[in-house]
Amino acid sequence: MILTTTPQIEGHPIKEYKGIVAGEVISGANFLRDIKASFTDFFGGRSTTYENVLQRSLEEAKAEMTMRAEHMGANAIVGIDIDYETVGAENAMLMVSVSGTAVVI
């Protein structure tokens, strides 16, 4: 499955548009992660704890979107958009959503 943020894939004409597909993941930021991140916030630097959660969530959302596209008979997804949001009480949860157009090339 080819995944791209561009509206087309060079050298591969789109033969059929199957429809819009999406994948969403909401991850809780647990108590221990918050404590570790607060130290990073206090002393400065990158929060690899949250970066790892975001990366894992993105991979899970892309896998969900890919599975849905495969069920539609697609072999590529074009025009992918990736969004990150905080949700829930006190913005304690991280949401990653990806969407694009499932196509046959």
C-alpha cells in the first residue's frame, strides 16, 4: 500500500477512486508519563515520553486507515492529512487522526 500526502503518485495514474478513509487513535497520557514530562518541562529539552506516544499513535492510526482502504479494494491512499489534538478533561488525552482518499493505481 502506497501512502502519500500528495494528490497523485508520479508515474502511477489513478484508475479508480474508492472514497475517503480515516484512522483515529486516542491515547491517554498516564500519571507516570506526566511526572516524567513535567521534569522535562522544568529543566528543558525534548519530551521523548510524549514524542513516543505520538509516534506510536500515528503508526496505529495509519495502520487503521490502511486496513479500511484495503477493505475497499484500494492499493494506495493519496492526499493524506495528519492532525494532532488534545482532548478530554484537562486535555489529558492525545488524539491522532489521519485521513485521505483510497485509490487504485
